Amino acid sequence: MYAVIVTGGKQYRVAPGDKLRVEKLDAAEGDAVEFDQVLMVADGEDVKLGRPYVEGGKVTAKVTAQGRGKKVEIIKFRRRKHHMKRQGHRQYYTELEITDVSA
């Protein structure tokens, strides 16, 4: 059984037992999080599609960690103009373990 959910403006295919990193959620480590924006639920040959969301569809997950990703270096450079601009960015994330998928 698996589902397709929406969080942080992105879509994820999840199944019970999966671990994934999503955009930062306001939840502490060990908390349970529910996603009700479920686009699709599939259980073998039985597939339920939502318009836009599956009615009664719910995915439950446990927060395992909060953190920041690797640094991304941004460099803007103009040749022969004595211009170089450097910037770095580290994105916050929430690590989840999917515990249940229901429809």
C-alpha cells in the first residue's frame, strides 16, 4: 500500500516504513504528524484518485529529526568587471518515518 501526498509544495510517494526528508514542519522530535492532502492511495489493484484530494485519505508519520541540509554555494561573477559575489544557503528539513496510510 502506498500514497502520494503534498507537503511543502512538493509531492511525495510514501509507504509505511519509508523515511523521507521534507520542508521544515513545526513539530518536535517524536511527535506524530498527519497529512490529509492525499492525492492518491493504491492498495494492489485498488487505486483511489482524488479530485484534488482523496476523501478520508490520511497519512500518519513520526518526526525522527529536525536539521539543516548541506551548504549550497552561490557565486555570481562578471568577468573583467572586478565583480564577484558569494553567498551560501542551508535549507531546514524535517525527517519523517511513515507509520500508517489509510483511505
